[in-house]
Amino acid sequence: MTTPVEAPAPNPRYFSNGEGVQVVYNLRDASPYAELGYEEVDEAAYLASLPDLTPSPLPASTGGE
């Protein structure tokens, strides 16, 4: 008896409707998301749009004084 070879998990796909983002794994057909008004977003672009949550080690600027 042979065991089936598992394929590597596909990369997540990101869909945005302007208010939020849905991250979907194992998606074969994106048309339902398009029908709901979602647009597919590139993963790198989405991750770059997130705010940087790490605090700066430098003090905040006080207006150039």
C-alpha cells in the first residue's frame, strides 16, 4: 500500500474590500470574493501597508528645537 504524497500548502491569498482584509488558504476559485466586492491584494503590498508596531528607541521630535 502506498501513501499519497502531500503537496506543500499553497501560499495565502489576500482579499480587501477597502474596510478589511480576508486571508484565505487553499482557495481554488476566487470568483465568490470578486462577487462580494473584494479585490485580491499582493501579500507583500498588504504586509508593507501595516503600521510598524515596534516603538522607536529615539525620543519623539519636538518640532526641530
